[in-house]
Amino acid sequence: MGGVRKTTLVKKVYDSQTVKKYFDRHAWITVSQSITAAKLLRAAPKDFLEETKEPIPEGIDTMDERQLINKLRAYLQQKRYVVVFDDVWSINVWEVVKLALPDSCCGSRFIFTTRIGDIAASIEATGHVHHLQPLPEKEAWSLFCMKAFQGENKGVCPKELEGISYSILKKCGGLPLAIVIIGSFLSKKNKLLLEWKKVHDSLSIEVKNNSSLEMLERILLLSYIDLPYHLKCSFLYLSVFPEDYLIKRMKIIRLWVVERFMEEKPGLIAEEVAEDYLNELVSRSMIQVVQKDNFNRVRTCCVHDIMREIIQLKSRDESFAMILLNDRRMSTDEKIR
């Protein structure tokens, strides 16, 4: 299931000082639906070597799968390593990659996250599978209030909004991503029962198959529809980045400025307006902060893969941009910006 914060949990463990000290080598590999085993086998040694400032082996980009497996196995032999493969989609890819991970009885560990049950089941006999469950009601309510009642409310729900808030929260099905998005969305609304009831009613149309994922997508779509016009173009522009791409703050700011998405604001230059746009999208939880700089500004950010699907859908529907894969060609009646 998407949106249960698998990556968030694993990243917290991976970044802990206990893990950093226990293992000699560390690597975090983000996997996408289209990635091949060869690309993963190239990414892993680069990540290990970058951490220790070691040189990348010559010719690694032209090696075949067997050569890459042998190279990685030789490097990891007799080392205590931890490697994370985040968001694995293919059993076949995993079956190849695991051949490169030697078991030298040094206490090494590999971790992967996946929403595909068959992939998790394939390692159940030799490893531990942790099935993340939706948040229990108390924790879900705490997270919702923290997001929806920021600022002067200090995370406390006003009495007059408790009933409608619980009804909205129930629709999230305990999914942290849905709770964070709808909570951030409501934080921008006036704390009026009538206004919150409109949000509740817009989510109350019958969902096919009572799917939690479909409700999550509806919440994400609602958060997009509610964006001010000047933010929609900036947000849709994120559809051009590949899946799981780490977007640098200054890169996206400059791209937005070049595209002239910025409204004029007295006393501010275009780059400052663009940074305000970025911070607004972050505050709405529509963009996820990956890293901050020493001044507490966004250094890198990314878009959740489910949110990215919504962006690409709206981008195509509104003829803003279209992603062409492989040799696909546009038909004559298709429009793009």
C-alpha cells in the first residue's frame, strides 16, 4: 500500500547514529518502476564509494550484469555493510541484484521497501518482513491535529470542529500521507464548520471498491484543485522530473523563473517569489523536503510517487506537458504547452 510511510520509517533507522556506527559501509538506492538490474548494480557501488570518497572503478558504466555482480561482491567481501533498496517493484530485478550481496557472516544487512506483496513474500523464509499497518486512531488524530491546527491553535482542535474533523480523518483510513495532506490542506482554511463541511462532502462521494488508495488519490487531487492559480503552473511543472528525482532548490527556482511562472510582488525579485512558491507547496505537504541547509532552507526536495501520478494526470489533462517514453509518438489531436 502506498502512503503508509515505509520510506520514512526506514530512513529514520538508516540515519540513526547506532546504524552509522555499527556498519562499515552504507548505501541508499532509490528504485523506480522502470529501473533495470544493471542500473541498480551500477548505483550501489557508486553510493558505497562516494560515502568513503573512494574513486569509482573505470569502465563501470559499460560493464554487463555479471561483471557488475562480481565487482560489487568483491568490494563487499569481509565488510559489514547495510544497503537499502527503496520502493522495489520487480521480483526479477531483485533476484539479480541479491546475487551481488555476499553473506560473509559479518552481520551485514540489506533492507528493501515495496508495496508488492509477492516481492516481500519471496524473502520471508530467509528474512523478516515487517508489514506496516495504518495508524491507530489516537496516533492518526494526533498527526491530523498537528497539521490542521498549526500556529495559534498549537495542534489543538476547537470543540466546534471535533465532530467534522473526526469524520474527515476517518476517510483517510489511517494512511499517514493522506492525513498529512488533508491536514495541511485544512490548515489553509478558515476554522469555520460550514467551510470544513464542504471539504468533508467533497470527499463523501462513494468510492469504488472502498479503496483506501482511491481515497488517497482523491485527497491529493483535492489539494491540487485548491491551489491558487499562480501555484498550479509551478506545481504541474514538477511532472517533467523523473520518478524519485531529488530536486535542488536553486534548480527548480531558476526553472520556474525562466518559465515566467512568477507573479510580480512589490519589493521582491523573481527568485524570491519563486522561493515563496516553493515554501508554500512544502507547507501544504505537496512537496517533501529531503534535506535542509544551514539556514533552514530547502536544499533538496522530491515528490511522492503517488502525488507525481496526480501531477502527470493533471498536466496531460490541462495540456501543460506530456512525458513521452521510449519511441511513443504524439497523435495529431494531442496538445502540450
